[in-house]
Amino acid sequence: MGRNKSKSTLGIILLGLIIAAVVYVNTSLRFEKNPAVITMENNGYWNLEKSLELNIDDESGVKAYKITFQSSEGESTLAYEQLIDPAKSLKLEVKPPRSAFTLKDNEVTVSVEVRDASSWNFLKGNTVIKNFNISIDKRRPSTSIISNSYGIQKGGAALVIFKATDENLKEIYIETNTQKKFIPQTFYKEGYYISLLAWPITSDSFDAKIIATDNAGNIKKTHIPLYLKAKKYKLSKIKISDQFLKGKIADLAEEFQETQGVFDPIEQFKIINETVRAKNEKLIHSLASVVSEEQVDNFNIDKMYPLKNAKVVASFGDHRKYLYEGKEISESYHLGLDLASNAMASIKPQNGGKVVYADYNGLYGNMPLIDHGLGLYTLYGHCSSVNVNTGDETSAKISIANTGKSGYAMGDHLHFGVLVQGVEVHPEEWMDTQWIKLNITDVINESKKIIDKS
């Protein structure tokens, strides 16, 4: 009896040990069964210049990996490593093979084999092989300028029309030395593009390049040959009076959230002139940076003069420095043209468009903003009343608002602004029929003739 009981006890212990061993093998990280996860950051294209980024993740750690490159010329090893200390996460750069320069293949395979540090599979670990089929594209996009405005002045605009082709074309834009990106629209026929450009009033120099990139990362940069016209703008030193601070500024300070709890008149003025202004202009720039994806065949724009019998009372580009008791306390740029005629005069733009904003905007007061196409917008500030709503389509010479002194305005007038993809430009260029003809209409007509002959 005792011997049988001992055997039974021993059997139970052995069974328990077996069960415990099975549970341990199936739950222990040391015996994990999951192969490594391999991911490669690519979109299916490779120019064989830049390295590809490879990520390997494994629960028990990567013990070894091998990366091979397979083409019509055979197979070559790009990387191989056995790790003394297994890594749970690896970030690797897959460099092109030495034969990349002479390779003629349009498609290749990058094969990644990984073995982990698990004791599963009789201590051999888990092994996985993942193949990445990649298209090879070593050719840069092709770009050529068809026509462009002869020149551009500081604070002004210009037009460029160009051709860009690539079977794997990814992105096209125009980048300036101020890091501003202008987005072109398709023009007239497939493969052609058109865009307005703008030289910001705050930049002393200007340079613009067409940037074309493809899916493989190839980049083509083409300089736009514009003659740069220097232009000096007015510098005004404006003395701030106590009467102004206790009057207009005190009234505005009650309105804006940014000045709540601020009681120092000078600080109120600085916040309104700088912080609130920046907020208002950020909204304007955002709204006026939207460019349609529709194809452009023509762009007929009439000279802009929205206020009949108006007098210019403040110029565009005026650099204003504000002084209090002889000390400079703030500064700003006047980014529009102030026009005045009769009080609450009717504002009738000479070009139709889509109203993208028709509401109150801080220092600009009641402010309609109209999209005329091709990234060209007009702004109407300080209105006493607005006769259009956001989303309306307006026709030329229809009254959209009336002049006033809402916002940061001392007297009844219209703050007339013109923007190109969110950049304020000289309104007087767009008030000049001859300038529009030479820089816009003629460039478009000349380009269409060239394209038709090609």
C-alpha cells in the first residue's frame, strides 16, 4: 500500500512538473513563437541614391538579420549581422548596392531574413523572410518654363507658366527664398501649370524655384528668371497721444480677449497692435492661401478700383513705428491701400468671385474677403455694413459692403487689400490696366500659342 501510494505521489509530481513545463514553454517570453515584424518606410519606389529605412521589432529580441538585393544581375548581400546582445527593436538604413549606377532593372526585390532569440523550435528560434518588391526610378522630373512676367517688384506679384512631366510625378510647387510655397494649378493642356507669385514687403530679396518631386524621391529645381525691381516704401514715425490711448485703444481693449485684465494703456496698445494684429492676419493668410484644383484656361481680370471717386489716404507698405514720449513702443506694416470718399460709400469690386469670409475680424473690423481664382484674393476692411455672406458668388460692380470705421480705424474709409496665396501685394499693380496686360494677360496668351505649336 505504501509503495503504491509513493508511486502515485511521484506520478502526480511528474505530471505537475510536465504541466508546469508546458505552461512555462507556452507563456515564457524565452519561448515566444511570434516571428519578427519587419516594416520598410517606402512607397514602392527607390531612386537608388538615398537609403531605405527598415524597422525590425521582436518580443524576444533580434538575434540575426540578413538583407539581400535581387535583380536581373543576380543576388547581392546588402547587410548581415549576428547580434551578441539581441535587440527588441532595430532601425536600419538599407543602402543601395555598389552596382546601382549601372543597374538597368525597372523593378528589384529587397529580401529581409530575421532570426530571433527565442528558444522555441528546439532552441533555433523563429525565422521570417519578407520580400519587398520595389520599382526603380533614377530619372528626375522634367521641367521647363514656357513664359513668365518680365520682372517682379518688392511687394508685388508676377506670373509663371511652365511644363512638368514625370511618369511618377508626386508633387509640384514653387518655393521662394522666404520658404513660402506657392501651389500651381494645371493650365490649358495636360502637363502644364500656372501660378502667381508674390514678393513679401518684409523681405529685402526674392528668388523663386519650381520644385518637382517624384515618388522615388528624385528632385528637379528650376530657377524662375525674374528681373528684380527694388522699391522703397514709406517709413512713418507716429506719435501716440494719451488722448488716443484713453479713447480708441481703451475702447478696443474692452473688446479683445487678449487685453482683458491688462490696465496699462501702453501695454494694451502693444497687445492690440502686435498680438491681436497677428491673430487677425493669420486668419486672412489662411483663408487666402487656398488654391483651386481646377484647370485654368484663361484668367480675365479687370483693373481693381472698388470705390468710386476715392482718394488715397494711406499707402501700401508703410512701415509704421509708434512712439510714446519719444520712445519706440511698437511697429507694424500697413498691408493695404486706404481709400476714402463719402461716409458709408458703396463698395463695388470690378471683378466677381467667391466670398470666403464676410464677418468681423478684429482690427480689420467688418471684412469681406473675395476669391477671384488663381490664388488672387481681395480684402475690404473697416466696413460699416456688409451686403454679402460667406459662400456667396458675387458679380462685378455689385455692392458688397459700405465703407466705415469698424475695427482699428479712426475715420470712415476702406482698407483695400490684395493677396496672392496669402501674401499681401501692392494693390496699385492690380489697379493698372497696362500692368495687368503685360504681366498677366500677355503671359497667358503667349504661353497658349507656344503650347499649341508644341
